[in-house]
Amino acid sequence: MFIRSLLSINRCSLLSLVRTHSTSSNTTHFGFDEVPEHEKQARVNQVFTNVADKYDLMNDIMSFGVHRVWKNYFIQVVRPNPEWNYIDVAGGTGDIAFRYLKELNRFHPSSSSSSVSPPDPSPQITNANSSEKTLVYPMSKCVVADINANMLAVGKQRSLENNLHDRIQWIETNAEKLPFHDGQFDVYTIAFGIRNCTHIDRVVSEAYRVLKKGGRFLCLEFSQVNNTLLQYFYDQYSKTFIPPMGQIIANDWKSYQYLIESIRVFPKQTEFADLIRSCNFRYVNYENLSFGIAAIHSGYKL
């Protein structure tokens, strides 16, 4: 009876006990520190509030611009389609969504006028973080969701500068509980954001919920370098260069220290792939970029 009960536990919930790196059911990691679960989101919010204005500049400095190559390739893997409903989660500054829309323009020029219900010409940010949620339908074929208002404000301003403001719906919400009805999106992306979430398994499960049958989940995230020598130099570079540069460029050492530590505690490629499978995705695979400094994970809802 005990064994039967154990086997009946939801696989995704069981794996979350390991892969959220918690020392108990009430704590989780914040970089190398263990903190109460209810505190992590507030701390992460503060980090991104601090770095929002300099976020993309610091990404250029930290990666010598390579993050742009990764993101461009990521969108090539996505292969945007004008018929899709698309959501980018933890995408506040719009970096991935803009690339998605520009790729659409490149191969499907007429798609620039395609929209479910065009957003306001002066884009507003919908706040869906209230305790009482009413599920909604997407109002645009391109939705950007992020929990941090400062990051979204940067993205909204950039959308105006890039003349993409009328093609994006901006949603302030938690990736663990999106405000959309089931089965609304054809593609869900999350880039360099999932490691900052409190419950990674809940984020993946929520992605599964809002995707249509046949929909695809794609995640671009820092991962584990698969070369011992390169790993050593990468670790030394990260620890000795990035936090000081954060201090110089953004006057913020601690936030960039956290960002480096959060990479170190994120699950390895195979572990993350197993978690995605446990949340019912099929045909799960991953591709290493730059010897595993980053990786693209993919899975389908069938």
C-alpha cells in the first residue's frame, strides 16, 4: 500500500523536491544562500529592479556580445509563424519578442498587420498579479509576460523606439501562475529567466497548461560547461570580472553576484530535461551553445 501510494504521487511534484534545490519544503536557493520560499521572489524582484536600466548593456559586457548570437539562433530554432499565438515569459525588456517579430517581418512581411485585437498605440502594461485572478484570452499574437514592472517599462519604451508597440501585449504576472485560459499559445519561450523563479517545476507545468496541443516549449538558459578546462576559466572570469563590472557600470555589485551564483545552482542539462519530461512534455531535447555555457531545451505538448 505504501509503495502504491508513493507511485501515485505526481511525478512533477516529486521531482520538484530535488530540482528546486530546497533544503526543506519551506526554503529555496537565492544564489548560494538558502532563503524562505516566500522571500525569494521579493529578492529577485529587487535584483531586476536594480539592474533594469542597464540590463542589456551588462549582458553585452558580461558575454562580450555573445548573448546576441545565442538569442538570434534561439529565434531561428523557434522558426516564427504568423499564424501562431506566441508568448515570451520573463521577457520584460522585449529582447526575445523583438527578435521574434523582426524574424516574422523578414520572412512574412504581411504579418506585421496580423493581430488578434491590436493593443493600444501607447502600450500599457496589464498587471495580473492580484490575488483574485480572472483568466483571460491573449489580445495579441505576441505576448510578453514578466513579474517585474521595471523590466516591462524598459521593454515598453524600446517597443516604441522600434515601432513594435502595436504588436505586443505586455503582462505583469508571475510565471508560476499565468492569467490565461488553458491551451492559448502555439509557442512558449523563456530566455535567461527560469533560473530566477522560485519553483521551476511550476513554471514548466504552467507552460504546459497554456500551450495548445502540439505547442512547443523552448527555454534558453545558462547551463553547465562540458569542458573541464573551459569550466575553470569561465568560473574564474565570472567570479572576478562580472560583479566588479556590475559595480562600475550599474553601481550594483550584489545583484550581479546573485546572477552569477544563480547560474551555478541551476540544474544541469540532463536534470532540467528530466524535469521537463516529468511535466508531461514529449520529444524533449537540448542543444548546448558555446560548450554548454548556455543551452536550449525544447519539448512538445502532445
